[in-house]
Amino acid sequence: MSGPLLKVENLTKHYPIGAGFLKNTIPVVRAVEDVSFSVEAGETLCIVGESGCGKSTVARLLMRLVEPTGGRVLIYETDIAGLKKHELRAYRRQMQMVFQDPYSSLNPRLTAGQIITEPVENFERLTRKQRNALAADLLQKVGMSPEMMHRLPSELSGGQRQRLGIARALALKPSIIIADEAVSALDVSVQAQILNLLMDLQQQMGIAFIFISHDLGVVEHIGHRVAVMYLGRIVELAQCEALFAKPVHPYTEALIAAAPVADPTRVRLPAPVEGEVPSPINPPSGCAFHPRCPLAVDRCRVEVPPLVPIADGRVVACHVRAPATKVSEDSAVAATDGPGAKSRA
Ligand SMILES: Nc1ncnc2c1ncn2[C@@H]1O[C@H](COP(=O)(O)OP(=O)(O)OP(=O)(O)O)[C@@H](O)[C@H]1O
Ligand code: SF4
Ligand SMILES: [Mg+2]
């Protein structure tokens, strides 16, 4: 197999809402607009951005829980749109999801053992002995005692339930796990344990992660690369360290300025931008960030800035900070492909 594990090209999702008189007058929520990125085996790509910017919709599109309005998702260069039913099942084995709220995503009537072996039993029959051995192995992988297999979700702590969700995601030996706000509901100390567990599993099993979070502290801890989304679009995609050391897009700068600073040596950035995120039903013209941007110029109100590669390999969509040239526009798509986990410091 060649190429990146996962490649997303110009992915777009518009949700129609309400009923218009004519088909083309139905208003749409522009949840995801022209999003491109790739993920290498064993890499963690984080997706950050304010509530409603389209992070979970990207996850749903990758899992094929919703159909895209446009664009492609390729796994090892195979377009998943063209997969037949049995091929799609194989694809789904490769990509698993861990959710924010483990309680609502775990069947309360099944034991921990049944919950984590269920995905495998959708594909093959297991004897009781095989089922118990698999449950014990997966529970141990996520740092839980095998005896826990007999417990119901209601008999576990929040952290244990999230470990159970991770064990269930591991059951089919996926190449990639999408974690959507997977630690957001947990206490800080339990968060740290779960993040370390995910990083250990990545080291041991070479799993890639798409880690969706609004918490920049968590992202800085776990990410290899970070994609920053604003109103459905990626506005900056960079190596994690470089992004936090020197954000380029004014929105990234604002996000980092608004986040609590764990490192006292880090230079504080100017105050975060003010104002609400505009509606994705009727987004601002040009650069959607322009009503909140302290650097906005006339061009920003009329032209959508393209993603442009800049000196350190990141891509940025900003007329002022990363002005486009013909050459840079041509190479922008290539630059959304990261050098991957190998480059992690
Ligand atoms: N089924 C749907 N129908 C209509 N609009 C939707 C639907 N699902 C999501 N949206 C809208 O799409 C936009 C993106 O939603 P999404 O859930 O992807 O955001 P998010 O970045 O995950 O936010 P959060 O951080 O709050 O989880 C939002 O404006 C949301 O209201
Ligand atoms: S394109 Fe203009 S409005 Fe958008 S971030 Fe850059 S300077 Fe601000
Ligand atoms: Mg979400």
C-alpha cells in the first residue's frame, strides 16, 4: 500500500434546513467547506476551533455517517465513495471512533466484556472462551483489570468508561481512531491518564489519531500536526510545536491568546478577538473571519483567501499574513500532506 493512510480532498458538507419554495432556495448550513488534509500511519492530527466550526461534521464524513456534498475521502489512495458493501465494511474496520460522552455511547444493558467484543462479533463468531480472552486482553491494553468485564457501564467511573470506549475502538485493530472531544468531559487528572494511554497505544500499535478538541492544552500535549478550523474551513495547518510557538493566522493567534498559558516562558499574545462566530447559514463574504479580524483590509471582504504554503511548511489562509502567488496556490494542496509522525520531536 502506498500514499498516506488517509487523504481528504476538498471535503464539503452543506446541510439543507427548512423548506424552500424551489430546491435551490432551500437554506443550507455550510458546516464544512473545501477541507483538505492527510494523515500518515501512526500520526496524530488534531482539529481545533470554536463550537460549531465543523469539527464533528468532518468526523462524521470520514466515518461515512453522513454523505458529503462534495470532495473525496481516500484510504491508501482508494476513494471510499466507490467502495462496494463488503469493501465498505472492511474500511469501517480500519476506522473507529471514540466519543465525548462514553456513557451515552455504551449500551447500559451490556457488560463491559460484551461491549468490547461486540464489534468483533459483528464480523465473526466467538466461543465463550475466545470472547473472555479477547475482553481480558483489551481491558488490560487500556489499563483495566480483566475482572471488570462483568461490570455494567453504570458500575464504572467516568475514566473507566472512557477506557472501555477506547478498548471497544481497539477491538477491530483499526489503523486510525477518530477521537471527538474524547477527554473533554473528564477531570484534569483523568484526562492526563487517558491522553498518556492514547499515546502509549499509538507507540505500541502504530495507530493514527484524528483528535478533535477545543482544548489547546490537550492538543499541544498530544498532537503532531494541528488543523485550525473557522466556520467550516481550515485556516491554518502546521506542525504542533511550530503552531504554538508562532501562530500565523490571526484566528489561530486569537485562539492561543485566549487559552490558559501552561508554559510561563511563552510570550503572551495580544488580547483575543471579540465577537460571536457568525452563522454558517449566511457566512460573511470573502474571508469569513473578517468581521472579527483586527488586520482586515478591503480585499478580505470580497475574496476567500486560499490556503498558501509558507516558509516552514505550514499552510495559512490569510490575504495579509500569507498573500497568494500563482506558484504558492499550485503547491497548497501538496502542503496539506504532512511529513507525519516521523518528524515529531
Ligand atoms: N444534521 C444537521 N443539520 C443541520 N445542521 C447541522 C447538522 N449537524 C451539524 N449542523 C451544523 O453544522 C455546523 C457544524 O457543526 P459541528 O457539530 O460539526 O460543529 P463542531 O465544531 O463539532 O462544534 P462543537 O465544538 O460544539 O462540537 C453547526 O452550525 C451545526 O449547527
Ligand atoms: S484574510 Fe483578512 S480578514 Fe481574513 S484573517 Fe487574513 S487579514 Fe484577517
Ligand atoms: Mg463537535
